[in-house]
Amino acid sequence: MKRRVVVTGMGVVTSLSSKVADLWQRILAGESGVHEIRLFDTTEHKVHFGGDIHDWSFGDYMSAKDAKRIDRFTQFAMVAGIDAMRDSGLEIDKIDPFRAGVIVGSGIGGLHEIETQVERLLHKGPDKVSAFTIPKLMLNAASGQLSIEFGLRGPNYAVATACASATNAMGDAFKSIQHDEADLMITGGSEAAITPMGISGFANMRALSERNDAPQQASRPFDRDRDGFVLSEGAGMLVFEELEHAKRRGARIYGEVLGYGASADAGHITQPDGDGLGAARAMKRALEDGELDPSSVGYINAHGTSTLLGDQAETAAIKRVFGDHASQISISSTKSQLGHLLGASGGVELVLTMLAVRDNVVPPTINLDNPDPLCDLDYTPNRARERKLRAAMSNSFGFGGHNASIIVGTLRNGHAA
């Protein structure tokens, strides 16, 4: 019999806010975290805006010396992870460290460090490349550092499936607890790809919006005038915990993790399956895993990146899975407000999905002014909406054809605190 998994802690780092409660209120108010990039000079770039955290500070979460030895994406993961653990109320000295672990997703990892050290190599020579280069850039640095921070000796690894990374990581954490490999897991995703190379690479493949004159209106999922996604950075981390373990210590429970599904398109390396077959399989598998009737899902936090093909394919996939019920589901893309955090997006979006269930409110899709005729479902345009929710799904689809869906809901056979 599979063990039940609940969410007991959450932490975020985003360009709109780095505190969960504040972020949630700003999301419901329809605010945007997109602006002109200030991390570096974008004069020669095609795209001048994104969701960069230009005022980033690691504050009292770590010393300046420790922060210097880890890449920006790991700093984000550490802050969000520490906040999630604080939020959970867990007392480290009262848990079995071999029954607690960390799984973190990231699509790219330490891109800042890669660019910095390549520049040193080319301009100053090989002896000037930092001895910390490899441990800073490696994608598993975030999970490793969090495990060191809390002394967690259970399952510990990184997941890299592009924009599906965080959701795949959370799915793995969910299964680790379900199958009695751990009692609690810190999980989610982190990304810091707003760099000169990151912006150039995505812009030159024509993936990014070039709406430089109106950055906050650039991310417009499901709108007929969308022209690409907006690159952002940050982290979203959650504490997953076995239900009885959480109950024994009197934990506050946000809700329950109900099901998880994953699949591959096995088609194009960057373009989604136009009929949404792979995405549909991930959603269907998540429902099957949770033994849920499709009608129980009242809200979907869509992948909804604001790309022409992606939004249409996700719409087709939702219709394929939910049939007549698809028109009854409230859907939104919070990327309209936060931009696309790549491998971190699923983590932040599951936090928001969990809060939607807790508060019975659906966040809006802002900038949805002229709906695409091929995107004809209810995307909650421009204003949040109250709705009683029992279960909600979060979708993440990535380059490489990776698809992942995870479902959360109210505590079954009981009530979330």
C-alpha cells in the first residue's frame, strides 16, 4: 500500500517577491515581476527584459564567504529551501537523517559560473580559473548544499529535464516517500539563466518575446498576439512529508500530493507534439496514479509559456484528457506574471497551485486580451476568481520532449490545517 504524502513547508525566490505569502497576494492582484534587465547591459541584445532578481540578497541565510563559493542558482535554492524548512516547523535533531533527503531540479545549473570562468580562461589563462568552478557549476550543487545545510542523508540528487525539471524532481520525491525510502524530502527547482549567453541563446532560437517596449505585457499565454516566452530566474522549494510523520509532530498541513505522471514526446528536441499526445499522457498518468476521476480536478496551473505552438498543444492535451469536463476546469498560467523560470518553474507553480487549493481561489492569466481561437478553454483572464477546489494539477513541459504533471488537493478523508 502506497504511503500518503503531504506538503508541510514552502519557500520561493522570484522577481516579484521572495516570500510566499507576499508573492501569493501579488499574484492574486495580477502584478507582474517582469521588467528591464539590470543584471548586465543588454544594449546589443535583441531582448532587453526578463524576470531578473536585480536586487538579490542572500541576507542572513549564509555568510558572504559561503555565498561566494556557490553559484547564483544554488543561492536561490538555499534561500527557498531554508524558508521551506522553517515554514515546516521541522526540528532537525528530532528526525532520522537517513530518512530525509533532497531532490532539486534545474534545467541549466551554474550558467553564471560557466560564463565567468570561460572569460577568465580566455583572457587570463588556465591558471586563473577558480578551484571552485566545478563544484559551483555542477547541476547537483543545489541538492548537495541543502543536504549539507540540514545534515540530510537520505536520497539526494538532481534532475535535469529542461523546463520539466522541478516537477520531475518533485515527482521523484513524492515516490521516494510513497515507497518508504524516506519520510520527508526537500524538493523543487532552481534556475539562474539570465546571463548574456542565456538571453542570446534563447533569443537567437526565436523562443523569447521581443516586446521590448512593453515588458510587463510581453508574457501573454493563450493570447493570439503572443510572440514567445519571457525568461526569468528564481527557485521554488517544498517540504514533502509522509502523512503520519507530519501528524505525529503536529505539523500544519497545506494539502496532499495526490498523483504524478511523466512522459516523453519522442519527437522534436524543442517543439512540442502538436496534438499534445505526450502532455496528455503525463496528465492521464497523474490522474491514474492518484486514482482520481478527471471531474475532481477544478484547476490547472498550465505550463502556458506564451509560445504559439506550446499553448495550442497544451490546450489540445487538456481536451484529450478531460473531454467534456475540460470546459469546466479553471486554467491559468502564472508565467504571465512571473515569466518562465525554466527548470525552477514547476516548483514555484506548485507552491501557487497548493495555495489555490488552500484558499479556494484561482490566480489569473494576465495580458489575455485577445484569446487565440485555438485556445478556447477557460484561462481565467486578467482577474483571480473564487472557486471551491478539491484537486488541482500543475503541468510542466520541457525541451527534449519531457512532460510532467503533478496533482495536489485537500487532505483526503480529513481536512488540511
